[in-house]
Amino acid sequence: MLENFKKHFQPGADCIPASEETIEKYKNKVPESLIEIWKTSGFGKYNDGLIEFVNPADFEDNLWTWLGREVPNYVPFAISGFGELFYYRKLTDEEEDVCMIDIQYRKIETLVWSMDDFLDDFITNVVERKMWLREDLFEEAITQNGKLEKHEVFTFAPILAFGGGEEMEYLQKGNAQVYQDLVFQMTS
């Protein structure tokens, strides 16, 4: 399990395995493949922060804000290098999917129908990474602005919906939770 993911995504030095308490809290809400990442390489930035696996507790409030309500079987698990929030939905005992909140355009996208597909097929696909994670812009931003810290992302100023552009001149660094909240307030 996860061979393709591990081949394409290297954990950063900031990665810390999840505590037993965290694993216990979410073990019945997320699939084993995600738990395996949490137990082994853990929470932190992968590929310099192209994606950051996060402790769900750190982003639940933001998820509930964007959804407009608390949904116990939805679990935020990652952020992109630009602040998009990825979350897992356990729909039934047999049905699941992975969604992304595109904060720039205030859209929720269903990306794939399982966590395993997300980890081993979706984010390991070059075309998907370039489209959903803005990989080319991310690599340019890391080269010019340096690495990101925990929960830090590249922010667009102004946000894309307000005329910003997917170009270096519009990028700054900022805290993901604050940025997600600010964009939500600005686009409400």
C-alpha cells in the first residue's frame, strides 16, 4: 500500500508521526491508508509543502466554516501549498470520497471516490498535480521565496477571485488557517 505515493512524495524534516491519541480519535473516521501515513512519516510538509498532511483538529473549525455546519464524518487531512483544504468524507460503510475546498473561487470539488485513489493515483499524476496543486507555480515560489513553515502557504494578494493572478508578483506567505478564514470572509 502507498508505494506510488511514497515514490512521488518525500516527507520533509518537519514531519512528525501522529500521537496515539490523535490516531485513536480518527481511526474510525478515516481509512487505513491515511492512518499509515500519520503513523509513519506523519503530519508535515511533503515535497517542500506542495501538500501538507495536517492534524485534522487544527483545521476542523475552518472546514465547518466553509461548509456552514459541522459534519462529524468529514475529516480535513491536508492543505495545498496555496491553502486549498482537502477533506475526506465517509459517506456510508462502503462509500467515501475526497473533496477539496477551492478557497480562491469558493468551490467544493469532489476529486476522487476513495482515499487510496487520492494517494496512489490522483496526486501522483503529473497532470492532476499541475492543475489542482499548481505545481509549476509552487516550485517557482519555493525557489524565489524559500521553504514554507508548518501551516504556512503561499497566498494570493489580491485573491484570484478579486483579480489576483497565478503569478509570482501576487504571492506572499501566510498562515493557512488565517488565510482560509480571511478568504471566506472576503468572498461571503
